[in-house]
Amino acid sequence: MMLQVALEHTQGGFHLDAAFGMEGGVTALFGRSGSGKTTLVNAIAGLLRLQRGHIRFDGEILFDAERGIYVPPQARRFGYVFQEGRLFPHLTVKHNLLFSNIFSATKATSAELDRIVALLGLESLLARRPGALSGGEKQRVAIGRALLAKPRLLLLDEPLAALDTQRKSEILRYLELLRDEFAVPMLYVSHAVEEVVRLAGHVVLLSDGRVEASGPTAEIMSDAALHPLTGRDEGGGVITAKVAAHDLQYGLAELHFAGGSLYVAELDALPGESVRVRIRARDVALALERPSGTTFRNMVSCRVAAIAESAGSMAEVTLDANGATLIARITRHSRDELGLRPGMSVYALIKAIALDRQAVGYA
């Protein structure tokens, strides 16, 4: 699967000029509100015809402004999940799920319906109408409806934006299951770092209508130079680890990664499973020697790879933990007091409590 997008459009004072590609898996279209994400995804879906550019999917031209080619939305066979679900209020959950059968040439079978209902936990909801559903339940139904249309590509535009933290975590876990159970590629639009890190293998970073960076999630989110765009407070390193064991007495999970071991709290994953861990720069302290008599559970031996000035009194230290990248945000005073410089050996100190469920997702 290959999606290629190169579009340009001007409306009012906003100018969009963006080009990117994706190949299977989950790609996140990431950026702050107003960066042009929804305009792009609506154009890919065929809901907007922009002024210049083209869209190609698996070699098929879906849009080419110069040649006057425009394939309508229903012929593109893309699924779309909106922020608010957009269910039909007069239909039951089951009939909402099967709505695409009215128009689709390849109708969903009862076995396919049963599979998606079970995967999304919708069994007890089939006879209800949308007015009797919670926000998270509505989004699960909307995702199921999109999947039952057998899309070539699933587009999700900020599907968790209207949900509270608990419901977001719930839907994220379902989306992780869909990513792993189905071969349908997803383009996931979001401005939330935790969603992108948990779900996406690739990130397209958008700012003011332009693509500022594109690449593997860990690479983009661990790039200190991009933190002004990815979110300085949420910026940090992203690593892939494997669950090694659970300490049931204390509710901790031990993870193994290239740099050693990490302990995280209340992780719902089995030994042997791979997870992706976001370690925020603000949650990392540094020491020249391995400390004793401390509450820090995670002490990772690292080498200082680079040091960059951050905002105001801060500096960002990029760390190499045997090939895995961590970032520490410290004061410039601490940097000078420790005499930090590239090539030095240090210990990165991370509290286990800092690596909560919003920081860990299935890889």
C-alpha cells in the first residue's frame, strides 16, 4: 500500500503546501490545532477539492488538479472516523454498523460483523441507539462501522478529542488491537503526543500548513530540535522495550530495552510483548555516578550525545543509552555545575511513576 500526497491550497490567510507519503501500518499526521491536518485528511477522503496538487493510492490517481481528475469519496473506498462519531440517531448500534452494506458492493458477512463486535466489545450495545451510549461507546461503534465497509485505508480525524482521559485510554487500547489484528492501514490525525507515540510507527509533523519533518515515531519524537513543534512539555525520548516480568506485590512491570531495564507501574501487558515507552525530558534527572539511597527505581547508564540550549534557563541533553535515545531537560546551572559535555558518561534517573499508562503503548 502506498499513499502519495502533494497538495497546495490558499484560503483566507492560510496557505497549505504539504507533501508526504505513507506505506501501510499507522501513520500519524501530527501538529498543533490550525496546522492544516483536517484540511489534508478531508482532501484525501475526497470531501475537499483543493486548488493544486495530486493524491495517488497504490498507483491510482484519486485527484490531479492539473489534469482535472477527481474520484468521488464513495469510489475511493476509504473509511473515515470523525471526532464526534456521526452515528445515525434513529438506528440501533447493529444497524449503524451495517449501514455500509446498503451501498457497498462487498457486503460484510455475519462472521465479519461478529468478529468486529467482539474485538470492540460491542456485544451488549447492539440493540441500543446512539442517544443511550457514552462518548467512548459511540466512537467504538463509529470505528466498527468504518471497518465493516472494508476500507483500503482508514482515516481517523482526532477521534479521541472529545473524550475524557479514561475514555481515551479505553479507545487507544481498542485501536492498538485493530492495528495488530487487521491489515488495514491507518492515517491517524492528532495533536496529542501520547496518542501518536502509542499508535503510530511513522509521523508526519505539520506546522503552519507545511511538513516540517517525516520519519519513524521514535526518531521524530526524540529529536530535541523538533520539541518546539512536538510540544516542549511533552517532548522527550521514545524507546521500544519488551516486557520481561511482573512484580505483582508492588504492581510493577520490568521492561528490557537496548539500554538495560526499566520499571513501570500498572502495565497491562504480558511477558514477551513489545511496548513503546515515552520518557519525557522533564522526567529525567542526571547523575555523574550511580546514586544509592534514592527513590529513583530506574537508573540507566548513558553517554551524553549532544547538549542544546532550551527556553530561558534550560538546556536539553540528548543521551545515548546503547543506541536508544533519551533526553533530559535540566537547568543550565546544573549543566555547568556537573560539567556536562558530549562524550561523558552519566546516569539517567527516571521515576517509575513517571511512566504511567499514558506513556506506554503496544509497539
